[in-house]
Amino acid sequence: MQDGSLRAYPLSEEGLSVGALKDYWYLNVHDNDNGQIRGICCSHDDGCLITCGGDGNIFTFDLLSEEELPKELKVTIPPPRRGLEKEKATEDIKDPDVLTIEEYKQKKEHERKMKEAEEKKNKKREELRALRQDFVFLLQKNQELPKHMQLHREEFEMDRRIFEELDRQTLRRMQLVQKQLAWEHEKQLIGLQKLQTQFRDSLEFTLIVHAIQSNHQISTYSLLTVSEKYAQDKKHEDSKGAVLKEKWTALKEAEQAEEIPRKISPVHRGSVAFEKEAERLKTPEVRKPTTRYIESRRQKIRRLVEKYDALKAKIMKRRAEWHELYKSKPGHNHENSKDAEEIKEARENIGCYRLKSATNYILTEDECISTEKKMMQLAILEDLIHKTKVNMNKEIVSLRDLKVSTIDEIKSLVKEVKSIQANLDVSEHLPIPLIPQLHPDEVPEKIVEYNSDVLLKFKEEQEAKAKLKEPLEGCPSSRAFRHVFLQTPPGEEGDPITQAGGASAAVIEEQEAFEMEKAEPTEMELEILKREKIRNLYLQETLIKKINTLVINFDAELRLLRHKKLKMDVQMKSADLRCITCCEELLILKKLEIHEDLLEEQICALINKQEDIRSKLKSYLAQMEDRKCEIVMLEEREKALYASFEASLGENNEFADVLTDILKKKVECVEKEEVGREAGEQNENKEEDDEKPDLKTDEENCGSESIVFYDSVCPEGCSEDLFLNTIQLRQQRIGIEKALEEEKKVAADLKKEYNALAIKAKEIETSLDTTNRELEAFQWEKLHKLNELDVVVPLRLHQVQCLVDGEMPHDFSQTLVFTNQSLQYLQKRIVVLRNEKIMQREIHKKSKEQHKQLLQDKKEMEMEIQGLEERCNNLMMEKFGRLVDFEAVQVHSVNIPMEQMKVRIMEKEYEHFVELKEWEERIVVLQHQLMKLTRENTSKLQQLNRFCHEKHQLETELESLTTGQGGEFEGTRSADIKETASLESRLRHMTREVALLREEIS
């Protein structure tokens, strides 16, 4: 069945009937869902029934008849059930959490095994507990024994390797647990760090360090974090003024670059050509003597070319240096622009200390103040204040750490003193200094710190409060948290082994003290005790002095740092006042920023327009130059056309006037039309028309409107070729004049546009200058408003030196404020300037003397150079007969093209020689082949001749046989016929062979 069930039907012996299958036995052995019966069969003896299901189970059933059943096994078989199909099938359990029968059995078995294991573990634990008690008892008995009879703890260990193995196993388990919890530990650690950075690290505690013996104290600064806006402004220091300045300098550099001509350095191509040829002719084959010789010649030429190229470059470099030197040589009336500006500035400013509030105060570029600059100044000032306070806070924290280390050291020293006083009498004890304690405000960061003990205790307190349900007053949880944290952790209780060891040790010490009390000391022992007493007294006094020294040193350090902080407080207060002034200035600049931005935008727009117009002017200039070149070329073509016409006419030609009128006929019509259309352009181009050939003007003057010319008919007596040439030249002239008129028109339009752009550029330049002046005036006005601000300057009474009748003046508006450093610098500067003035006079005097000496040396050098040049020219005339340029001789001492041609000739000769050798070898091979073929043909001809002789002999024999036979052979004709047939066949065979031989020969 599909549900894994098995049915058995009882069958009667009579046979099958319709109602026989209604009754059956039903047995469910396989799984209901997956136990579909896949196979069923009987055994070979029909004694068993075997079923195989889809659940992987195989069941066997015994088949027994009623007779075969033993009596004791006979049971009453229930009758087969009827109507089983109508009954509802039992619903299967669909809950996934419910265990199956097999799983339930496995669970029961597992619980039984675990229970047995726990019972075994409990038995082992009891045994171990009993062994531990026995071991503790043995240790106690061992401690009660005398010291020389006691066993060491190591002797109780039976095998050390057992403990080593246990330690290794424990270490492995710990490492395994750490690996398993590594990810979770890292996750929790990162979460803790995030919380600390968000809540604790953002806090800045105020730390107060107290002195030990006095009431002095020092506290840290309460810092504020620097705003992000100022930090960003500090990083980005670009300003609009800097951009404008860069654009202005770029424009000036572009103007200077246009004036400097470009220089093109000469290019040496000889060496490059030789290198290319050398690379082309390089072959991987083995070089022959001829190729080696050619290559050596080429290398030699290359070396010569490189040598003379280097020499030429050296000469050109020397010339360029001389050129630059002569170019940089100043003229007689030359003045250094930099020195002139410095002199002018010195004349305007030296000896005149103008106030910034004065109307004639000149504002420099560095003194131009903008909102960005002021914000940068404020950010830098706040950053400096913050850094200074942070450094001071670090010093105070280090002082607190010094106090902590001092307290620890004092504690250790007090312990030593107490141990020493234990060996002294009470009357000899010195008073021990008190151990200083840390105040709560010295360790404020411990408020937010915690450990596991604190957290556990806090949890226990919260649970106890929740059980008791007592009302919370204030914040006891936090108070308990802090109280528990600030208290020292309680000491841990010792294990029974250590307690037993301590008890036994105490018993032994009491016994030894009792024995020593009974024994009387000897003289040696008394001497030793006396020495120990003196030593202990000295150590007691030294340690107490050391404790007092530590306390005094710490208090001195605190007082010094406190004095330093007081001085810094004054500086910080003045810095805060400066910050207030900067903020007020920033407010004023913010109000004036809009107008300044408008002016700067106007300047930027004008600079951009100026750049665009300059680029357009450059393009128009280039186009005008191109048009001028085109016009010159067309005029030259026109002149060449008239010259060719005059050459074609020749001398004393009677048709010269007629042909000239024909050539110029269209020109007059075109000119008349143009007079009506463009009368203004003729006045501008009058100078260019006057430069035309005289032939044209003469023929225009002698031309007449009354004369009628027929262009299509050649005059009588005139050469037809000359007439056609004139017509062709006239067409060319008309095209040239049309193109010339167009070019002139385009050039005039370009000139008009260029002039308009030039006027516009001047207007923009003037507007740019006016805008710059407005910006400078606005900057001065802005500075004037900033100078009107009241600035607080803290002064002491001894710093005021402008007394009126020995009293303090009521009005300080006419006074100046200098720092001591700047006042001392001005006083020193007066002395320095006096010394500098004396030194400059001496330098000027020496420079005059040196100038005179240099002029005299220059005259002498010129005379010497002139004499040497004359001597050199005379020597050249004597030796060469003319003046020679030695630089040109050095450069052109080798004819490089000729050497190249020689090398190429050698290469070609070598190539031709190799080719001829190849052809000769081929000719020899062909001659051998020809001789071989001739010999073969000769042998064939000889064989053919031999065959011809045999044929002739056979034919003669045949004829003799046919003519010489008598009547005696007439009866026997059959034998002759056969012989004749054989001879004919032989003859045909020979003729075929001869034909074949002839074909082979041909």
C-alpha cells in the first residue's frame, strides 16, 4: 500500500468470488509517509513473506497454516474487519517540536547515561575531598614538627610531570576559550570605545593639585575645543586678493613675454643621418673584410661629425654667452629700477613716521585686511591660546603624577620605618610623618572609571533595593558606585592551606621567643645588639628626613609652577582682550565685505574682458598680416603679368597700343563701377595705385572712350597668337584685380574692427585703473574705521613716561604705545643708521676710486686688444694672403657629404662585386648542365645511326631473298610467308624505336 500497510485476504479453496476480497487483515509496519512498499515476495519454500519499503526497512513474516501451528501457539484469530475504508484515518502529529518514538528512546537513554556519569563524578569528588582533607591534615602535622624534621612542599609531590601536563591542558583550554570569544570580545571592546569617545573623552576635567604642608593649590584651565570653522579657515588660506594678484602678475608676465623674441637653436642633422644609416646597415651576419672596412670608415666619419658638432656647439655657446653679456651690459646713463624704487621709498618714508589714521598714510599690499585674513588671525590666536593652556595642563597633570609617585614612595618609606621601630624601644621611637592623601578633586577622572568588583557590588545593591522596595532618595546608586570605587578593595580570604601554614609559623615564633627569653645573652650578643640598635636609629632618622625632603621638594615644585601659571594668566588675559578686539574688527569687516566683494568682482570681470580683447587683438593682427602678404603676392603677380605682356609685344610693335587697350578694357569699366560704389576706398588706396607700373598709367591717359574695340576680331596684320595671348592675359588680370579688391576690402574691415577693439581695450584699462583706485580708497577707509576702535592695553604705572608736571595726564589721545622691545629696537636703530651712514660714505668713496681705476684699465685693455687684432691680421696676410675665419675653418674642415658619397660608392661597389660573383657561379653551373645534355644527345644520335645501318642491311637482305628464289621453292610458300611476316614485325618494331629516339633527341 502507499501508506506502508500490509493487507492479507483469506481465500477459500472453492475459488475466487466477488465478495472474497471484502474481508482482510490490516497490518501497518512501515513508515506512514515515506514507507511505501516497493517490493514484496515469498521465500523459495513459501514459508516467509518479505516486504521492502521506501523508508529503508525490510520486514519478514512467517506463513503458517492452521495445521502447522503448534497447540501451545494456537490463538484465536480475530475475524477480519469490515468497513475499514469508511473509518477516518488517525491524524498524524505535525508539531516539529514533538519527539518521535525513536528520538524519545534516544533521549531517555542519554539521560540515563548522564545520570550514571554524574553519580560517578560525585563519587570521585567525595574521594578527592577526602584526599584533600588527609593532605591538609598531613601538612598541619608537618608544620607541628620541629624545623629540621619538617618536609619541604616539593617533597609532597609524587610526580612533577602530572602538574606540568595539567598546566598545559589548562593553558590549551584557556586559549581555545579565548579563540571562541575573540570576536565577541572585539565587538564589545569597540562598543566600549565608541561610548568612551562619545561621552567620556569629550569631557575635560578640571584638575586641582594641593600642596602637602601648605594651603597652596594650582588648577588646570577649563578648555574649550577650537571651532571647526576656524580650523577649516586655517587649512584653506586662499583668498580673493591673492587670486587677483596672481591674475595681475600673469598679465604683466604675458606682456613681457610678447616683447622677448624667440630664439631657435640650430639643429645638427649630419650625425643623426649617419646613425640612421648605421642602424640600417647593421646585419647579424659575420662581417667580411670589405664590410669591416666600410664600417670603420663610417665610424671614423661619425666621430669626425660628433667632434665638429661639439666644436660648433661650443662656439655657438660662447657666442650666446658673449651676446648675453653684451646685452646685460648697462648703458652710460643706466639706472637700476630696483635701486631707484628703494631710493624713492626711502625719500618718502625715512624721517617721517605717519600714523595709520593720517590722511596721507600709504597702504601697502600686505596691510590690506580682509574678512578671511582677520578670521585666520583670530583662528591662529585661539589656536595659540589653546596650545599654551594645553601645555600648562600637561605640566599640572605631570605634577599630580609626581604627587602620586611621592605618596607611594612615602608609603614604602613609612613601612621601612615601622619595621625598624619594631626592633627599637618605644622611648627611642621618633614621630612618623603622616602619609599624605589624594584629594577627590585631584583624581576627577576616577568618577567615570569602574572595574568588575564595583559593577558586581552595584548589581547586588540594586537587586537588594528592588527586593526591599525602598524608595530611592537622591541618587544612592551613583553615590554607592563612587564610594565603592574610591574605597580600597577588601583583602581576599586565604585558603585552608595558607591558614594552616600561618598558624604553625606563629606557634613556632612564640616558642622561639619563649626560649630566647629564658636564655641569657652573652657579651658578643650584647655587642651585636648594640650595633644593630645604633644602625636602626641612624636608618630611622635618615628615612624620616628623606620623607620630609620629598614633601618639601613637591611643595617647592608646586609653588614654582603656580608662579609660572600666574604669569601665564596675565598673558592669557591680554590674549583674550586681543581676541575681543579681533572679533570687533571682524564685525566691521563683515559689514564692509559686500562692497569689497562687488569691487573685486568688477576687477575680475574687467581682467577677464581685457584678456579676451587682447586675444582677439592678437588674432586680428595675425589676420591683417596674412592679408597684407596676400595683397603683396597679388601685386607681384600683376606686375609679372604686365612684364610678360611687354615681353610678348617686343620692340617697335605697331599693334602695341591696340593690344594694350584690349588688355586694359575691362579694367576701366570695373574702375568706373567701383568709383560709383566705393569712392571712399580709392582715397585710402591712392598710394597703392600710384605704385603700379608706368605702362598702365600711360596707357590709361592715352585711352579714349570714343574708340571702339572688338575683342573677338583680331586686327588686320596682327599675329593671331599674340592676340590670343593678350586675351588670355586680360582674363588673368581681371581675376587678379578682383581678388586684390576683395583682399583690400577684407583688410580694411579687419583694420576697422582692430581699431574699435583697441579703443575698447583702452576704455577697459582706464576703468580697471579707476576700480583699483576705488578699491585702494575703500581699503584705506576700512583701515581708518578699524583704527577708530578702542583697544585695551594693560599697563603698569612705571610704564607711563608721558607725565605732565610730574603727574598722570587725563588725555592719552596724543600719546603712542610702544613695547619695551620695539622701543629698545628704535634706540639701537638710531646708532646702527649712523654707523651705516659713515660706512656708506666710505663705500661711495672707494667705489669712485675703483670706477676711475676701471676706466683706466678699460682703455688699456682696448688698446691691447686693438694691437693684438692688427698683429693677427698681419700674420694671416703673410701666411694665407687673406683674412681667414678660423671658426668657420674649424667647423667646415671636413666635407661630410663627400665622405658620405665615398662610403656609399664603396658599398655599391661591394654589392655589385657580390652580385657578379653570384652570376659567374650560376654560369658555371649552367655550362656543366649544357655539356651533360650535349653528351647525352651525342650518344642518342650514335645509337640512331646504328639502328639506321641495321635497317638498311635488313632491307637489302630482304630484297635479295625475294629476287633470288627459284621454282624449287614455289611449292613451299608457307615457310616464306611466315619468315616475311616475322621480318615485317621486326621492322615495325625498329621503326617505333627510331621514332621514340627522335622524339627524345628533339
